[in-house]
Amino acid sequence: MIHAAEMRVRYHETDKMGVANHINHFKWFEVGRAELLREMKLSMLTLEKAGCFLVLREARCVYASPAFYDDLIKVTTKMAEVRNRAVRFEYTITRGDAKLADGYTVHVFTDGAGKVKEIPAKFREKLLAAVE
């Protein structure tokens, strides 16, 4: 499953020259991830109410071209891998046909106390069905 979320680069995300700060790419990844999970009927709220928390373990972003204030960008997110206790999402950020960045995040499932746990079967099935 792949989800594409469009958004505009906002003024507060840029520097004096109108260039988006690099840290915003990770925020845009989060938007893509949340929307993909929501489309799968597994919103963060649904997971947390069931005692499952996604804790970031690893993140990478490779920058190809800058984003500027008021650019219409698209964050394409896919479920790339599901393991026993972790999931990996992959992202591509584009502006029209231009690739701005791509990357990934790996999240482990934990309980409310932060202890790593296996992905519950009812969620694991949905996650596995979404792997590209």
C-alpha cells in the first residue's frame, strides 16, 4: 500500500531565503506515515488505545533538492517491511516531477512502559497486507 499526501511548505518551515529547513523533512515523513496508517484503519490513536506505541528506532533522509516556501509537495509513503516487533516505512518527497528527498524510518512496538513487544496479531495482519 502506498499513500500520497500533498501539502504546502509553510513560511515558518523556511529560512530567510525561503528554503525549507532540513528537519522539516522528518515532520513531513510523519504526516505521510500517519495518513498511511489512517488509511489502513490503524491510526496512532487506535494503536495507542490498544496499548501499542510506535517508538522511532532509526531514521534516514537523503536530500536531493531544496523545497521552498509555498511549494506544493507530495510525500509518498509505503509500508516497506513488517518484522515481529518493528515496522519500516519508506518515503519520497517530490515537487512535481522533481525528487526533493527520500528516506525511511524504523519503529519498534512498545507497551505503555516503553518495553519492546511483539506486534499483536490483529495489527500484524493489517500491516503485512500493506507491504509493497
